[in-house]
Amino acid sequence: MAKVLVVAGSKSDETFVKQALDLFDEWNIDYNFEVMSAHRDLEKLTVYIKNLDDDYKVIIAVAGLAAALPGVIASLSSLPVIGVPNDVGPLKGVDALLSMVQMPKGVPVATMGIGNHGMKNAAYFTKRLLKEGK
Amino acid sequence: MAKVLVVAGSKSDETFVKQALDLFDEWNIDYNFEVMSAHRDLEKLTVYIKNLDDDYKVIIAVAGLAAALPGVIASLSSLPVIGVPNDVGPLKGVDALLSMVQMPKGVPVATMGIGNHGMKNAAYFTKRLLKEGK
Amino acid sequence: MAKVLVVAGSKSDETFVKQALDLFDEWNIDYNFEVMSAHRDLEKLTVYIKNLDDDYKVIIAVAGLAAALPGVIASLSSLPVIGVPNDVGPLKGVDALLSMVQMPKGVPVATMGIGNHGMKNAAYFTKRLLKEGK
Amino acid sequence: MAKVLVVAGSKSDETFVKQALDLFDEWNIDYNFEVMSAHRDLEKLTVYIKNLDDDYKVIIAVAGLAAALPGVIASLSSLPVIGVPNDVGPLKGVDALLSMVQMPKGVPVATMGIGNHGMKNAAYFTKRLLKEGK
Amino acid sequence: MAKVLVVAGSKSDETFVKQALDLFDEWNIDYNFEVMSAHRDLEKLTVYIKNLDDDYKVIIAVAGLAAALPGVIASLSSLPVIGVPNDVGPLKGVDALLSMVQMPKGVPVATMGIGNHGMKNAAYFTKRLLKEGK
Amino acid sequence: MAKVLVVAGSKSDETFVKQALDLFDEWNIDYNFEVMSAHRDLEKLTVYIKNLDDDYKVIIAVAGLAAALPGVIASLSSLPVIGVPNDVGPLKGVDALLSMVQMPKGVPVATMGIGNHGMKNAAYFTKRLLKEGK
Amino acid sequence: MAKVLVVAGSKSDETFVKQALDLFDEWNIDYNFEVMSAHRDLEKLTVYIKNLDDDYKVIIAVAGLAAALPGVIASLSSLPVIGVPNDVGPLKGVDALLSMVQMPKGVPVATMGIGNHGMKNAAYFTKRLLKEGK
Amino acid sequence: MAKVLVVAGSKSDETFVKQALDLFDEWNIDYNFEVMSAHRDLEKLTVYIKNLDDDYKVIIAVAGLAAALPGVIASLSSLPVIGVPNDVGPLKGVDALLSMVQMPKGVPVATMGIGNHGMKNAAYFTKRLLKEGK
């Protein structure tokens, strides 16, 4: 059963996300990958996150621009949520970084760097996290 | 019946929001004011917005930091949504501005300026909008 | 009769603007598209905006760099004005965003995101706005 | 007869502007000081600038936030226009700087620094300019 | 035995860090709090982190300015490392944010927001993380 | 005799500067164009500027990066100095803009926009300036 | 004989500079402190730097805003030049940082951080530098 | 014996670094060039720096992104350390610049400009530094 859920806000994030999925494959860590937008699929996303299988231990949320996805997921789930800002658009991901890292208290998003390094580090952080816990 | 819904993401935004409410009072425009956070009350917010009275013509959403509120409301409602970035926190509202203006296509947020001028302009824009339409 | 006026500050914005016009065509929303600069055609623009046909319900103003166009139109008309910052020039539209969103109180510009998403969202916001009103 | 016209976008800029006026007084340079907003008084401003006395040699335009004033004046007059960004609002004048310096070709605004140094330098630059010419 | 190690880069961060420690106290989560700088105590820090008790499940690293502490700890330990940028200095924590979030691939730092909200969210994220794992 | 002196900080600015020179040619305004760096040729530049022909009415100074040239010339000459930030280097001219616009009081640099529009506007502003004066 | 020359661009930098001078006093390192502006005293500065006593081993240059001082000194002297951006003005020293660090090749300025930490580090770096060399 | 140690954080910085090495070759200045990451090789780096040959007079540290390398080396060595921010990644080296220049007091990094000019200036500054000293 998959322990990691990876959600991207847009179909166009798939190649970007694959950098992390390839690492999970290499490490034999099971994951599910879904494309759901906080802005275009909010109700579907709500139902999906509220009914997640208990096996999941961590959620990675990837988005660009006004990147609400990680914060919205963190508000719906009690799992640790990792946010990755994609470096798309004229602001090259600065908008996405601020949209996910500057969360109000109580709803944390563990934010990785902008772009490729950040996407890979979401996998590396997940690996660390899966080794620890209660 | 109120035509304008004003939603703020935090109790602490109330004094800030009052600048717009005072203008509505002065202009005899009915409004409802609610405090609901996209991050702390997402499910309650979803139900609330999905069941809005048909009299509402426009929604003003006010938030600071990673300001997901306007975008989330715009994804739940087909009404015009106006976003106001509050100039709180160490980045003085630059984070909030980018979090609400940089929306992906299909889910528009009509964003006002950062801080007091923007809050008042949300009222001024609403007044213009209520005069027009079908 | 056209309900939407789209004004761009420069001939070179035409391809950019077309992204919104195509949506209006698809939705059968009538529009007029004009190229007039706040800086090069101010008096002509003033006369044009002051004598707009009463059928217009909303104005979309598109500009790059020191993007005064949306604010100037908002000062000449009592219609709702939507501003779109084009991502041209070395600052990639950050200058245009700040030049239109940071309006003083009383003259609101409903600002969309920088670049293509923002241009399309001007159309999406207009569609919402045309359904509502008095 | 005054050779220098100083225009500020808001009553609240008066103390700020006085820093330059005091220098003009010290140097016995005649000036007129007017408060007119590009956004709130555009038509009055247009008439005023189009009918300026021929004695004027230079115009100083002071504004904060989305500071359209210098550019608008530069589009209405063929005189040299000096822009001064006031350091007001949450962005401390960065918005005003970009709104006046990033002018499209053909409508130049000679921009001074943000805040007090810039305001005084508008006077110093005017002094240099009045000594030169045809 | 403590499961959470909190390290701050400077004595002056103590009041700031206390916001998270108070939450741990409230939730009965054991922690150790140390002040060690990546720049002033690197060798001591190296020995300390390399010899951490096996009970530790997560490390929170707090720093301002050129905030190397979280990244350095992440390079010395295989535990999940959470970084918190303190909003000190003339850049109000933007320097600290970029210094910890923009990590190269392989050495992830889970970065929280700048300032008070981020400091508290480090505790909230830790609580989520301690519930999950292998 | 030439009334306009154009100085660029680097040989590599020549194509960029030509945009203004072509306008001067078109308008029959005489100019001299020199390449001298504030940082590599300071003493030569000092002698050159201190011994300028009295016919000169205005100096245009073009530079990128840490663009000290316009300010240095303004400190050596009592002529009006126009600064143009070239959009070179990783910061795309933001460094050059701030290096020339943020002058201390008493030594004004009339700054144009970053890049091509600014370069052309230096010519347009010069044309306005040459018509006015004592 | 003094080995360290400290130059500040303005009288108002004195308290700021004293943070480094106190360290030199504590370490028994001789220094001279002068106030000379690259913009207001360029010729005096040129003569002064060109005729420096051979005992000097390093120059510290402190300035705010469009901080040309360190670069100008580096162009006049073959000594190592350390630049310190003072955090004055509305941009809090970001302008000064970029004005001194972004030097063209061949004229290096060794730049310290913005504000108090940077000012003290100019002393610490000098101490390191004086121990090394030919 | 080499007097200059050049350390880059990543294999991919080699071409970038070569711009300085070529200058050293031209000037017959001996150097050693090593690739060691503050984040991936911290313990190896620590041993290496703590056991440097006494002939070394200066260290140049090159890195991009969250560029901890120069600061970490400055904390391990009492030699003067020069930092060069590589203009890689979506932020074009702004992250690297802030990560190395904003050092806390006591651990100075002499920072050069972002990218090619900065890399070459590290060599030029080294040349100046090697001529001076005790």
C-alpha cells in the first residue's frame, strides 16, 4: 500500500513531478500520483483528501503561481504536507514559494526550494520522514 | 437582503475590513461580514459559499500572508470575487498580493492594492459593479 | 451592442489580448477592441472613454511597463475596470502589476495576474460580472 | 513669472514637497505648487497642463503608490517632466518608482530617487536644467 | 526521552523560539533546546549532531540572516530537518528564507514561513510528523 | 558644435546606445559619443568632464550593473545628467536602476527606464530639455 | 602608522562606522577615519586616494543609497577595498548592496552584509587580511 | 606552493570557476581547485579546511542557491574568504548572494557580484590581497 501521496495542481506539472517519482521508484517507496487543482477541483479534492487511506504517511503537493494547493491540503488532512513551488510563469516561482511558505499558524506546509532541486528534495525529505515517527 | 458578502481570513483583519464596511454603510449598501479562514475553516467555508443566498452579487475576500481565501472562494462560487491583500507580517503584504493575483486561468480574483487603499477600493469597485450587469 | 470594451496600450499587445477575445467569441459575448495609450493618446482616450455607449458594462485595460492605462480609464469612467499587466520588458510585468494594482482610494482597478493567465482571467471575470448587477 | 510648476498627487504630499520648495525659495527660483491627482482630477489636470503659461520651463510631478501623475503630465506637455516617487504605503515607494520610471518610449519621465533625497534632487536637477537650453 | 531537538543560531533567537517550545509544553512533547551557530560553533555543532541520541525523530533549526544552520544540520543528520527563518535584520528574513529553502538536491530543509507564524508552525508540523512514520 | 554628450560605461553598450543616437540623427541634434567607465577610466573621465566644451547642454550616461557612471559625472559637471540603466547581467538592470536613481541629495541623476525604452527616452527627454532653459 | 583607511560617504554614517572602529581599538589596529563622498567630494577623494601613504594595506568604504564610494575607491587604488552597505533610506540598504557588489570585472569590491553585522564584519575581515599577504 | 584555494560547491560550477583560474594562470599565481559541497561533503570539507597548508593566504568559495559554502569555510578557517554567488537556478543568484553576504558578525565573507563579473573579480581581489598584508 502506498505511503506517499503526490498531488500536482496541473497536468502540465507532470514532467516536473516525475523527478521525485523516479527517486521513489529507485528507492522502492510506493506512491500515488494525482492531478487535482485547489482552484479548479476544490470539492473533489476535499472529498479525496478527507477519505485518504490510513496507510498514507505524507502528502507532497506541487503547484505554481498562486499555489494554494499545499495549504488547502494541509487544512484538510492531519498528515505532514510538503509543498513544492514550480518555477513557472513570469515570476519564476517566487509567487508559488510565498503562496505556500507563508502559512498562518496552525496549518504548516513544509516548503522545499523553487524548481527542480526542490522537487527532488521533496522525495529526499519524504525518505527521511518515513524512517522516523512514533 | 445583502448583495455583498465580505469574508476575512482572520479575526485580526476586522479593523482593517471596517474601512470598507463604513463606506457601504455610508452608501446604504447591505452586506454581510464573516470571518472564515481558507486554511482553518475550509469545510465550513465550502458549505457556506456553496449555499449562498441568490441575492449576493459579489464577494470581497480579505487575507494576509499566504492568502488563499479569495482564490478558494472563487473556485467555489460563480460570483465575481474581489481580493484584498492585508499588509501584515514581515513581507508587508507582498506575499498576500502574489498569493491572490497570480491565479491560474479560469478562476479569476479581481485584486485590489495592498493595505488601506486596497481595502477601501474593494468597496469602490463593488459600488461600480453593482450598478452594471445583465 | 457590445457590453465589453477591451483597450490595450500598444499595438504590440494584440496577440496577448487575443487570448481573451477568443474566449469572448467562444462565449458569444460582444466586445470592442481598441488600441489607445494612456501616455501617447491621452486626450483621444479621454474623449473616447467620456463618450462611451451606455451599453458597455465593463472595461478591460491591458498594458505593460509603467502601466497607467487601467487607472486612467478608471478615473474617466464609472464602469468597473479590469487591469491586466502584460509580462513584457526586463521586469517581466512586475512594474505593470504594481502600476495598476496600487491605486489610491476611490479609483479602483480590479487587477488580474501577470501575463497569459491574467489575460484569460480578465475574460473569465468579465463573464462572472456580466451575470450579476443591479 | 514662475518657471517651475510643481504638482503633487495628494494633499498629504505637501510636507514632503516642501523640501524642494524651500530650496527654490533659497535660490530665488519662482514656482507654482498645485495639488492635482492623475486619478481623481484627470480632466481638470488635462485642461490645466494644456493651458500652461509659456514661461514654464519644467514640471516636477510628485506621487506615491501607482504613481501615474508624472507620466500623464509628460503625455500632455512638451516640457521636461521630473518625477519624484514618495515613499508612502507598504511598498515604501518601490511601486511609485516603477510606475514612473518604466515609461514607454516617446514619453520620458526624468525620475529622481525614492523619498526625501529624491524630492530635494528634483530641485537640484531643476536648477541645472534652468541654466541650460536653447 | 526527548524526540525533538530545537537548535537556534543565536542567543537572541530565544524569545522567538519560545513560541514553539510553549506549544510543545502544552502538548506534552519532550524537546531539547540548544543554541549553536553554524558559523560560530561549526565543529561543536558537528560533534553534537553526529552523536545525537537515537530517540530524536526530528530537528528544528532556527536562524536569521545568512541562515546556514538548517542546511548544515541536514547535511550532518539523516533526521528530518525543519527550518525557520527569523525575521531579523534589514531584509526582515527574506535572506534567511532563501538561505534555507533553496537547498541543493539531496539535502532537504522543510522550511516554514518567516517570523512568528513560521516558528509556531514548526511545532505544528512536528506534531504531525511525530504521529506518522515507519 | 555638439550640445549633447553621450557616455557609455562599456564598449558592449554601443548597440544599446545607438537607439538614442539614431533619434538624434533623425532630429539633427549634434552629439558626441564616448566610451569611458567610472570604474576603469575614472581619472581620464574626470579630466574629460571637467574640461567639457561650453556648448554642451546635457549629458547622457549609460551603464549596467553597479552603474556609478551617471552619478560620478553628475558630481563632476554642473550640467543636467540623464542616466540610463542597461538591462544586462543576471539582475536585468535592477541593480543599474538603483545604482543611479538613489542618489544622495545635491547630486541629481535624471533616470530613465531600464533597457530599450529608457535608452530611447533619454533622447526624447534631451529633445524637450534643449527647447527650454534660461 | 595606520594600516587601515576607513572612508564613509556621509557625516551621518559616523555612529554606524564606530562599530568597526571600536573593534580596531580593541585589537590595537591603527586606522584613519575620513568622511568623503564619491558624489560630493569626488576630486578631493581622487587626490586623497591617489596619494595614500604606503603603509595602508586595506581600505573600508561605507555608504548608503546609490553607494558608489567603494567602487570609485577601488578604481583609484590598487589596495583591497571592502564595501559596507548602510541600511539607510526606504530600501533599507538593498540599493547600497547592489550598488557596491555588482562591480564590473577588474574593479573588485569585497562586499559585507547590509547594516550592523556587515559593518562589524568589515573589521573582522580586515583582521584576517592583515595577517596574510605576500 | 599554492597561495590560493578555490572551492566550488558543485561539479557543475567548473566552467564558471575557470574564468578566475585562467586569470591566475595568466598572472602566474598558484592555486588549488577543489569541488566540495558544504551540504553534501561537510565533514570532509571540515577536515580539509582545518588541515590546510600554511602557505595558503586566501580562499575563494563559489556556490549557487542556498550558498552556505563561503560562510562555512569562513567559520573553519582564519584566512580571508571570498564568496562568489553563481547565477544558477530560477532566482538567478539572488538567493546565493544573500546566503553569503548576510553573514552574522564575526564570520566575514567578502562577497563578489553575481555571475561572471563576480567570478573574475574574485581573482582580481585576490591579486590585490596577495600584494598586501602584515
